[in-house]
Amino acid sequence: MMNQQYNDEFSERVAALRSAMEEEGVEAVQIALQKNVSWLTGGRSHVNTASEAACSLLLVTSRTCHLLVNNIEARRLLDEETAAPDFEQKVELQIWPWSSPQQRGSLVKELTEGMTCVRTDAELEAIFLRLRTAVRPEELKAWRTLGRLTGEAIEQAAQKLRRGQSEFAIAGLLASECWERGLEPIVNLIAVDERIFTRRHPLPTAKTLDAYAMLVVCARQNGRIASATRLVHFGEPSARLKRKHNAVVEIDARIIDATRGGRTLGELYGELEGYYREAGFAEEIAFHHQGGLTGYASRERIATPGDAYPVASSSIYAWNPSIAGVKSEDTIFVGEDGNEILTGTGLFPQMEVVVGGRVWSRPGILIR
């Protein structure tokens, strides 16, 4: 349920959107994607997590804000997802019967009659990307809470693994730890033993754990998403695995340290190429994306060669460098005065990497 503080943020976000609309000459915008509806309302905007579309639509004009929703979802959304004391006074509620879905389109047409420039949030993605990935100071507490809970969930799951469990069972364990903390595990990837060396996006299978497991999660709460990866080994890892892990942890620490406002994603990708090369694994960068800007999508924008998109202070990043068999990943806040790891708990084995005089703690391999 949205608190009073967020209700004030709702007004501020609508105002920021209207300012951008005015600059672009847009008279009205239909906001239908989960990531944007959640950003504006501060709550869950879905029924089906696999759908990009929200279960409601916000229509924002220069003067009004309409919430269009069918009669199945209206009361639930208002009471449980967007219900600050005066939220209903800030929007004009338009309820249509679920059995007449065409009425939503008719309402939009009626409410925008006479307007010549009506756009969708998908058409204005560049504007929404900039707005929803800017973290206001009052939001940082929510991001820190999400990060801590995500770290706790994946690390508790790692502590509870048992040999002989299937990847499906491990995924269920990780999901349970997330749900117990009010998190939606929208990405839940598990690999064991040799699959870790051959799959960069390992959807879980029936394969059972012998000695080595990788757990990956993107956990969502009220639209915000945090990501983390953790590794577990039963018995002492091999010297080669340790070497690979030491290398990927150093790459991760270096890119975390290098992520500063004013740089571009292309520049950071170039840095990563150098880090992989210096670690002795130059070819590995070609086999998986490296992560990048995150927020209300698991990755809002992935770093690619030559990308001129600027890194902004007060934004959220999740890098995920990988070498066949190992990966290092956490979610960070890029601050004006330095970066902060949000998904670290301090309760998992840590490795310390010194970069430019600063010590970064990165997750080690949990030996069971």
C-alpha cells in the first residue's frame, strides 16, 4: 500500500512527466506498461508477471490524470496498490466492465477528443527511461530495503541447499525465500555442476546438484528490481575455479568503481574489455552481456560498444561479468560522492578487492 510520502511523489512525478510532455508538444500520454504504471503509482501494476502490459491504464494530460481500470481490478488497486489517503482525489477514476474491453479504447478517445498529439508510453520510452531511473533522495530508503531483502533471500537459499536437490527444487527454495520477504522473483536462474560452465542464462532443469551451484535472482518489489548472483560449492573448489572466480570478482569490483556520473555506457564497456583482457580472459566478454542500468526493468539499458548513453548520478546499476563457470553480480546505487552496494548483507563469504585505494567487498564462493 502506498504511503503518504509516495503519494506526494506521485504528484511530483506527474509534474515531471507533464514538463517533458510540454517540451515535446505532447498533449496526452497513455501509460500502459507495468514498469511505468508502477513507477507512477508506487505499487504492483500486474496480474500476470509475464505480461509487459499493466492491468490498468493511466492517461495523463496537461490538466488531468485519469486511471482507467476494469471492474475486476479497480477496488483492489485502489485499496492495496495505490491507496494513499487522497490518491483518488488526484486521479479521475474511469471504470469499465471487464466484459466490454472495447470501452477502454472508447474512454481514451472520449477523454482525448480534440487533441492532435496523443502518445503512448512505449512511443515516449526515452522520456520515461530518464524519469523512472532517476532516484530521488526520498526513494533511496526503499532501494536499500529492496537490496537488503534480495541479498538475504538469495543468501539464505544458498545456505539451505542440499546435495541431490534438482535445479527446479533449488529455484523453488529461492522463490520461497523471496516471497517470504515480499519480493517477486521475476528472474530465477539455477545451474548446477557442469551446466554452470555452459549456460549463461540457466533456466532450471531436473538436473540434480552434486558439488557446485549458481543461484541468480532479479527480485521485484512495487516495480523496483534488484539483481544478485551467488555461488555455492560442496567441498573445496578446484584451483582453476578459484582462479576464474578471483578474476571475475576483480572485474566486477573495477567496473563498480568505474561507474560514475558523466561517463557513458560505451566507455564503461570499453573499460570492461580491458579488465577481461588484463585478467587473462579477453574472449569471455563475447559470451554474455555485462549488465548496466537497472530500475523498473531487470535491465533498463545494457552496456554495449560505442553506446553514448550517459551514466547519471543517483541511478541504479547491476553489472554481471562472467567467465565460464563463475559470475559476480550485485545491485549498486551510483551516488554523487561514491557508489553503494545495495544487495550485500555482509553475511556471505567476502573477498576484498582494492581499486584506486578503495576496498570493495565482493561475494566469495560459499563452501558447504
